[in-house]
Amino acid sequence: MNDWTREPNLQIGDLVYHLLYGREWVGIVLSLGEKRKSPNKDKKQALVRMVPGTEFSNFFDSRSPVLKEDPNCGWVTNHWLVKFVDFP
């Protein structure tokens, strides 16, 4: 049984990780939106804030920060995000 799901319908507040970086890349969805002027078919994006203290907590530091007051946030295409599932 899988303990994760690739969730196309992410919601604000969901805890997610990145398919390429694995479970050490942990973020929380702050906002949902769509890419503008993108040839990519998957236009849905999530504004993600990295969880402090995790391995990739400074993931967005090396990129242009979306929120000047919080450099730990950035937009990620939903295609790359996997939602952590609650355990019973």
C-alpha cells in the first residue's frame, strides 16, 4: 500500500514533497494559481513555503524570491508535487 498520492487537486495547507528531490524536500501549499503564457500543458502551480529545518529549507534562496519578505517561498508546477498522506 502506498503512503503517498500524486494529487492533482492540491489544497491550501497541504504538506507536499517534490518528485525529483524526494521526501527531504518538504513544503506547505500557501496559494494556488496558473502559469501565464506557458506552452506547458500543466499550467497549475502552487506557491510553496519550505518547512524550516528540513534539508531543502533554503531551496528558493538561490532563485529569485517570490515574496521579498520571505525568500523561502516559490512557485512550483503541480506536476512535480506529491502530497503527504495522513496515516491512521
